[in-house]
Amino acid sequence: MFTEYEIESMLEYPEVKEATITLKRDFLKTEAPYLEISDDDFFSLIIMAPTIGIAMADGKITLFEEMALNKKARKLSKGGYFMKKDPVIYAMKFLIKNYYNWSDKFMDVLKKTIKVTCGLDTLVQAPVEKKGEVNYQEYRQAVLHSPYLLIRFIASFFLENDEDIINQNHKVGKEEYQRMLLIGEKLELDRVPVFQMFCKTFQ
């Protein structure tokens, strides 16, 4: 999961900042006109969008999923809000309510962020074989040789714990897995071999 300092650093890229502010303005105007949230915390909400999408893959969010989402959101919030209402958690409720009206716009900002911060287009290589199991040794080496920030994106979006990124036995429901593939496609991560191998570590 990203730290508040990493969130702050990514927002220093002018393209990311501009896209975030534009989406924030449109989202607040349409969904939450009285919501007060900083640019950093709204960008944290954008980072949460893939995780929210996977949680909603079966059409509902369970209490356990809500607790996990809140835990992630609280970690991303700038400064910490343990004694008062967390702005990212509060804003997340508005996004969940109309997620499918906003998901593509949130993904567009994320795609731009990944391209700007990771040089996504330079990471595209020959695709991994679509059939068969992933070679675990090759996968581990691919993770270790990939840009730090790219691995952080993948772990933050699709795993509960970052340290599980090299685990070869991830378990997930069919709906959640299909949603993960769809989100990877929207973010153009499906073009990157390490993400293709990552998807094959799921059962």
C-alpha cells in the first residue's frame, strides 16, 4: 500500500495533478458538493478505485470487504484521522454509490499516472504465453527487475498485503478475478509481462 509521502510525490507530476484536480472538481460537483477533501486525499481515493471495483465484482460489498477497504483508505489518508472522520473513507462512500458511473474516469487518471511515473510504454515487451502455468522463478525475477513504483501499483490495487506480491498461490473468486483482468486491461497493465505473470499466480 502506498504511503502518504508516495501519494504526495506522485501528485508533484503536473499531468497527474491536473488530471486529479479536474476529476475532483467534476466528482464533487456531481456526487458530493459539500464534501471537503484535499487533493492528496482525493488522489488516494483514485488509488482505491481498482480495489473498490474488485470488491464490487459480485454486486455487493460485504462487511469484511468494507473493513478491508476502510483499513486501506485510512493508511492512504494524509496525516492520519484516527480520532475523527477520515476524508478518504467518507469520500469512498460516494464513489461506491455510483461506482459504475465514475470507474472509467478514475481509471483514466490512474492510467495516466502509471504512464507518467513508471514509463509504462517502455515496459511493454513480448507477451507471456497465455496458456500454462507461470514459471515461478521467472516471475520472481521479473518482480525484482521491475520498476519499484510499478510493483507498488500492482500490489496496492490487487493485494491485501504488499509482501504477498511474490506469493505464487493467490486465491480469489471467479468474479473478482475477471474484474482484476478487466481493470488491468483498462489501465493497460495487461501489456506488461510482469502483470501477465502476476495474473497467473491466482487460483
